[in-house]
Amino acid sequence: MRRTGSAIWQGSGLEGSGTLTTPSGVLNAQPYSTKLRFENADGRAGTNPEELIASAHAGCFAMALSFQLTGAGHAPEKLDVTATITMKQTGNDWAFESITLKLDATVPGIDEAKFHELANAAKAGCPVSKALSAVPITLEAKLH
């Protein structure tokens, strides 16, 4: 299996802009720029690579956990996951400092210990977590 995404950038790093496109059409010439990336605090004016990575991580983890739970006989009713990427700047360079996966789960018939065991297994095993393994990833999981 292979997946792709494409970017077009025009102009300087500070003043230029670009678009991001995916074959699915979810992103279709979606604008991004330095201003949208670093100066738009609420992120509603356009996307940025970090937002896309966070969404991908949340989605991958939720799906991996659903498989873990279902395989253990406890299909989830709802898995609400938010991935937060914290970045730090050193000089002109930016880097991921940490990622926090916040999970609110409704899973009938499972005890806390088994839930946390499976949630941690999903965090470790999801392909996006593996790809981002150079960054500390923490999990805050709550069972309802």
C-alpha cells in the first residue's frame, strides 16, 4: 500500500505560499503559508503540516485502538481522540517537542486496567506513532 500527498510552494519561505492536495480530494489546493502556520493562532485561515500530522496521528491511534478493543471482545461505542503537538524553537529552527494523545472513550464491559493496557498497546503499535517515535508521545486516557 502506498499513499501520497502533494505540495506546491511559490516564493520565499517568509512571504511565499503554497497549496496542499491529496488524491482523495479531502485537501484540494488547500492554502498554507508561514503566516498561516505561525501567526494564525486559531488555525482557521488555512492548514499547516503540524495540524495534518496531529489529525493523522489521532485518526491512526483511534483506529488502532478500535481494533485492539474489538479483538479483546469490547467493541467501543466512541473513541474521541485529540492529538496535540507541542513545538519548540531553537534559533531559526522548529522541532516537535512532544505529542499528547488525549482519549475520552466509551467502551462497554471493560475494566480500567484492560482498557489502559490496550490503549497503550495501540499507542505503541499505530503506524503514525511508530513514524513519530523520535518525539516523546504521552497518552491521557479516560474511560467512561
